[in-house]
Amino acid sequence: MEWTAHMASFESPAFAALRRAGYKITFPRLTILEILEASEGDITAAELLTRVTERDPSIGRASVFRTLDLMIK
């Protein structure tokens, strides 16, 4: 997947917060952010994992939970 597929995510507040905190912006993190931002209402971590896996099976469970952990810091 190319970075251009994630261009809209570069403008999101969550993306900006991760950048300001000094975290690397990776394809898995962008995918997770996009799914969270596209979700209507709250979703559980299990629902997020399912949606991430459906979009990109190469993104593992650990990446999803590490990204969630970064976002609550």
C-alpha cells in the first residue's frame, strides 16, 4: 500500500497528536486511525481488531493494541 492511500489521515487530529508526541507514523497506525475515525460511535477493541484484520490481514493484534495504548497516553 502506498502513502497516498492514507493522505486524508495526515490531516486528522489523532495523526497530529502522534506526530507531536514523536511517534513514527506507520501503515498499520494509519490504518487503525482511519478505521477509528470512520467508525460511528464507540467500538470495542475486539471490533477494531476485526475491522483492521478485514482491511489488512498483515496487521497483527499486538500492533492494534500498542496503537490503542499510544493513543491513551
